[in-house]
Amino acid sequence: MKARFRFILAASVLGLLMTGPFALIGLLLFADAKDAERAAFAQFLLPRLPVGGVITLLALVAGVLLLRGLFQQYVRGLSRMAETLRLMLGANRNFRVAPEGPSEVRELARAANDLAQQRDELLNDVEAQIRTAKATVEEEKNRLAALMSELALGVVVCNLDGRILLYNSRARLQFKALAQGPTSMSGGALIGLGRSIFSILERGQITHSLENIQQRLRRGSAEPTANFITSTRGGQLLRCQMAPVLRTGAILAKSEDNPPDPLSGKGGDEAGSQAVPAQGVSAATMLGAELQVTGYVLTIENITRNFEREAERDQALQSLTDGNRAALANIRAAVETLIGSPEMEVDYRERFTGVIAEEASAMSQRLETTMSRFADSLKTRWPLEDVLAIDIVAVAARRIQDRLNLPIKNEDQDATLWMRVDSFALIQAITFLASRLQDDYAIRELRLRLAAEGTMVFVDLIWSGTPVSSETLYAWELEPMNVGAETSPLTLRDVVDRHGGEIWYQRDKAAHNAFFRIVLPAAVTHDVPATDQTQHLHSASRPEYYDFDLFAARDAEGSGIDLDRRLTDLAYSVFDTETTGLQPSNGDEIIQLGAVRIVNNRLLRQEIFDQLVDPMIPLNPEAIQIHGITEAMVNGQPRLDVVLPAFHEFCAETVLVAHNASFDMRFLQLKEDGLGVRFTQPVLDTLLLSAVIHPNQESHRLESIAERLGINVIGRHTALGDAYVTGEVFLKMIPLLADMGILTLRQALDAAQKTWFARVKY
Amino acid sequence: MSHRILIVDDEPNIVISLEYLMKKEGFQVAVATDGETALQLAAEFIPDLVLLDVMMPKKSGFEVCQALRAVPALMATKIIMLTAKGRETEVTKGLALGADVYITKPFSTKDLVLQIKSLLA
């Protein structure tokens, strides 16, 4: 419009320029002339005026046309180019201006294209670098995660609010074992990213240790760590070491208005990216830089068993020393009296010898009792560890095959046996025996068997053919265990003694074979399960045991959920239930509860709740078709009165998310009064949110939404499977809601409620 | 005049040796097998020295020791504690409560006799 206006103006000016001078000159001449001259002039001019007018008009038209052409090329062409340049700048990076029009404009277009090209190269370069950096970070994170999960110590990293940022699987197992009640169902419900460590450890203890660390840091201590031993609700003893996580480069001026106060959590606002563990920072402290604590690393060891063992050993020692002092005193006094009194009468002498006999036999008995009672604690002086027996045998088998080239076969190996051994020495011993059998008796194959009896584990080395004599074994027992170039200072006997074990040679005439049997102590009451089911289930993906972005996260005031927080910043428990039917008010019951947590915009597949529930009523055969849960599966499972409180604990301080949440919530709410738990947190319904996002779609079934959002659906119709799908759906919905201006929890709840009313109206 | 010795121990198997030994050394001997009896007997017998076991029913040797020290008539009485508890803390406790000597079991009878003689000298 503006260009057109300018064009009209320019054309008018051109018209004026072409006619104006003539008219002016004519007017001037006319004014200057006499009357006669004027008449002659008019007579001369007037007849010729049309011709002149036409010529002028033609010239004007030609002029306007020329002007228009120039306008088209330079003004319009340039504005068009500006538009395409904008496009190139924003929406479509690959767009290029087509050079057209006059050469100057073409040159400009080419220059712009060259600039765009240069920009693209730069951008690509930056992107590539970012990708590489991200990959490196990711790799480091993975390495860290792998390292953490292999540690035998429990490790937990927290920010100053006590929120857990990282934990390893050992910590998870330890806390799982600590948990009271039926929390085996909750898969480590107590520990979780973003959860509070104070539900496990005492707040006062942690605060006190942090203060100690602060103190040490201020003094410039090289090891600003704190140790404490704490007992948990279940009476377990935990030994914890706390090391600070410090922010580097944060030199804080003393005169600042808000001095850093790590205990109240203030002043650590942007710590996340620069947080580093404390090692090697003391130098910086020396330089006078005040280091800011942004969190802490806790290494946790459950020492209950060590402690008990220690106490047992102490008791054994006590009963062996003090328990025998009196008896020995009696004997010694009697003996010395007898020796010192050769003249003693016979009946006196008899009484004295009676005392000696009595006390001596009492002592032997006491010794016997002590030994049998404390046998376990007395023989575990070597650093023995609890291992799965089958693992040791497998390693030994591989070693024998590699070193001796001797084929190994497995025979009746009980895969559930745990033993308490020095694994390296034991593998050496097995390899040594195999090598002697091969060298001296030319066996062609060795079979390894595992069995158990009482508190003993038997490792048998079986071969067919040449029998060996027991004497040979005695000789071998006392040799150093040298296999090939590998020498060992230990003998077989040492190894056996070290375990308080035994070894012997036996022949099985019926089976035409012979074997060496090594007897080893079984590991008692193993609290670490052989396989951690959930972990193995998802072992393909990196474990989501950490989230350092939480370093920067700060707790909102109070423990409630702040409705004005962004959806991306909240923690969620996405859950689903399977039920006996659709009518809770008519007596239908929950038979399965599954839930998964979302923290910091990530679905934490390890932090799950997955539990079958005994409904105490018969199942509906039609429903069995859908969820595949049978009577046999729910029989003997915990009842809802234990499951629901555990689930409540799992969901604490999170927003609940479910698909068609009102259905599940009805089931939960009907039980609230009877069980004394209350689900007061906000609830988001993916069905309603889907209606908010895609109001024109017909179906808002979970499958349809998942398909729309491009999510693979596997394992549906188990509570946990559906919770996973719902969780993924929800995560995809958050950015779509943001596009619609729905950013906070309050906005999401409002929008969902509006669609709900809209739907109810129809 | 021979010295009087009171033996306090609930175990007959040690009492027999101690009694025999003391008599052999020419002392007058009385025996109590628990703490309460020991206190009564001490009041009548007025021993010059008490051989006192720590672990006894009713009243422990520590209590007896303290009670004996509270009796004015027994001011000069020496107390030797004989005990199966060998920890340093218990030795200190015995000595603090008024024992002259603290001997842990088992002990040499020869040393015991020497110890008694030197205390009574």
C-alpha cells in the first residue's frame, strides 16, 4: 500500500515536472507581451495546443511506464526479497533467494545467499560440537552410572534440601531391606530421585554432620567429611560417611547481603552445572576462596550384621576368658595345695582331687558349648565375602578351560546357593586340583557339582577313570598351589582352613567315578536378592538413578504441591489399577496397583510400584479375559489394607496422573476412610488433557492417544504397563499444552475441568 | 596370737583350698558363702583380713567391701578381692571401694600366702 502511494506521488511529480515548466514559461511570456502579441500568440498557439497536449501526455505515459518499471524492479523486488530473507532467517533455513531483476538486485541477492550459507555452516558446526559435547557428557554419565551400580557401598547424593539426586542400586537394596512392612511390593519406595532422604535418615543427624563439614571447610581441612552411625526405625545400624559437593569458582564476598547459608538452602540457586565432588578442592580453600556447599554425598553401609558378628565374637572371647578364670583358679588352688601338702590326709586328698576332676570337666564342657555356639563368628577372621556359589564355579570352569585346556562340564548345580568365601583363593584351589589331576592322572574331563547340606556348601570335582588315593590328596594339600607359571604362597590346606572348611576324597563305585569334595560355609540369611527383577527388566537402558538437575531445584514453601509451579518442574506418580469390575460402589475391588514416577520430566522406570492385591472376593471370569490376572495369582497376595498405605507413601508429595483418573480415584477414595490414608494431592487425567489438546478427535482412549503421539504400546493391561504408557503420553502432552499457553499445574487443572464440563454437557 | 581370716566365696571348690591353705599357715579361719552372711560374721568375728570374691549371689563383693569399710570396728581389717573379672576398670573399682589388694583368678597360692603375710605384718 505504502509503495503504491509512493508510486502515485512519484507519477504526479513527474506529470508536474513535464507540464509545469511549459506552463510557467507560457504564463511568463503571456504576462510580458502586449495585447496584440497576446492575440497573435493565442492565435498561433491555440490550434496547436491539442498536438502539444497529446505529445506531452504520451511523454508522461512513457515516463510513468519507465517509473513503474524501475519501481517494480527496485522497490517491489527489494521488499519481496526482504520477505524471503525473513523466511530464510526463521522458518526455513534452507530457503535461498532466487537472484532476479536488475544486476544490482541480483548481486544483493547473491550476497545475502552467501551470508546465509556462511551462517548455516557456522550453525552446523556449533550443532555438531554441541552434539559431541552432549555425547561425551552422556557417556560420562553412563560411566558414572555403571560405576555407581557396581559399588558394594550404598551411595546417595542429595542437595541441601535433602532431595535425592543420585543413588546406586546397592543403596536401593539396602534401603529396601530396611523398609518396614510390605514395602517389598514397592520396589524401593522409600528411595527415589527427588525424594527426601529424611524419610530414611534423621534430619538432625544430617544437619549436624553438614555443620561439622562447614566447620572443617572453614578451617581448610583436607578431608572435609563427617562420619556417623545411625540406627533406623527397624533397628538396623547404618554407617554413613558424608562428603560435601562443592561449587567451584564461587568466591563469595563476605560483604554480600545474603551470606550463604547452606543449611537453609539459600544462596545455592544456580549450582547445578558446576557442582563437583569435594576431592582435591582443599587447595582452593587454602587460597582463601570460600567454597559453597551445594549438596552432599553419603556412602552408606549396613553394619548391622558386622556389628552383630563383632558382638558375638566379643561374647565368645568373654566366655572363653572370664568364664574359665574361676574354674582354673579352683583347679590351680587345689593342685597347688595338694603339691604343697604331701602330709594331707586321704579323705581330704580325695576331696581335692574331686574338685580338680569336676572343674576340669566343667571347663571342657564350657569350651565345647562356646565353640559350637560361636563357631561361625570365630572362623570368619578372613575377609570372606558372600557370593553366589554358581558364579565362583563358573569362573573356575572358565579358568580351567583357558589355562589347562581341560573340558569342564556342569553337573547338578544348585543356582541358589550362597557361600561365604575368599573367592580368589577358592578359585585358585579348584584350578590347582584340576591341574594336578590332569598332570598326574591324565583326566580328560572334569565335572563340577554344587550341593548343600545344612549350613555347608559342597563343591565337588568329579572325574571318571583312574582313582586317586587319599594319601595323594594329603600330599597335594600341603603343596603350594602352583599352576603353570602362576605361583601361590598358599597351600590347599590353608585355603580350606581359612574357610573353616574341609576337603576329602571319595569314590562313587556305582557311578564309576571319583571326586574331591570341598566343604565351605554357606552364607547365612542373604538379604541381597540374587536378581533384582526390575533392574534386569530394563537393563537395556541406562539406569535412571540420578538427576543432577535437581541440584538447582529448591523446595517450595511448605510440603504441599505448589499449583503455580510449571508442569515440567513437578514430580508425578503415574498410576493405574486393575479391578474386579467397573463398579466400586457395588463391591468391585482393586486387584492390582501399578505406578511409575516422573521426576524432572523423566519417566523413572526403576522407581515403580507394582503389586497384586488379594481382593477377598471371587474374580469375574470376563474380567480375567481382559487383565489376565487369575485367582491363583491374587491368592495370598497382601490385601488392600497393607497395599494402599504403602502406595500412599510411594505417591507422597507428587501429583497423581492417571488415564480416566476419576475411575481409579473412585476406587481409592472409597477405601480412604476405612484405611486411614487420604489422597489429597492434585490429580491430572490424561483423558481430559487429551481432549484439551485435540478437542476435535473422536477417541481419547489410551491406545488412540498413544498412537497419535507416536508411542509404542507394549505390555498393556497390566497396571504397571498401563502406567508406563500413561506416563509416556503425559510427558508428550506437556510441550503440547505449553504451546497452548498451559504452563502451570493450576492452568492444566483448570483446562481439564473446563473440558470435563464441556463433555458432561453433551 | 594367730590372725583371723574370713573367706567369702560362694564356690565350695575354691573355699576348700583356701580354707585348707589358711589353716595350714596357722590362721583362724571363718567361711561365709554369700555377702549377707559375710557381713554378719565379720561383725562378730572381727577378722584381720578378708578374702572376698566379687561374683556372689545376693550381695556382690563390691557391695560387701563397701559395707565392711563402713564398720568402725573393722577399720584395720585388710581386704583382698579375688575375682574372675580381670578388666582394668573392675580392678580400679575394687581398689576405689576400699580393697587393699585385687587379685584376678587364677592365681598362685604361694603368691596369695605371701601377699597375706605381708599385709598382716
